[in-house]
Amino acid sequence: MDAIFEVHMLNEQGKKRAQDIAESFDALLGALEAIWVPATNYTLGGREQSIVRTKLEEACFFAKKAMAIQKENQA
């Protein structure tokens, strides 16, 4: 199997790091949402805010994957 498709089982350290990554992205999103004017339509940035949320979700996924492929985080 190509390494990009492998499943990585995390040890306790890896699980903690995955949680820390998720919490960091959640804090960033919360900080951004505190700055934004609430979006009620396109003119207020609703589409752009949705894209930011999606890209943060994507970035969080890849940050966790980068951590998970490190041998010291695997079970």
C-alpha cells in the first residue's frame, strides 16, 4: 500500500497532540469570528467566511496527518 493511504494508530501522546491541534484551530476560528461582523448575506462576507471555515478544517486535517505520520506518535 502506498504510504499516503496508510492508517496511523496513535499512542496517547499522539492523541494528545491531535487534541491540541484541534483546540488550536478552534481557538483561531473563535478569534476570527469575534472580529467578523455577523454575516447575514453575501455582501457581509458570508461566502468568504464559509471558505475560511472550510480551509481551516482542511488545514487542521493536514496538520493532524503530519503529526500522525511521525513514528513517536504512533501506537
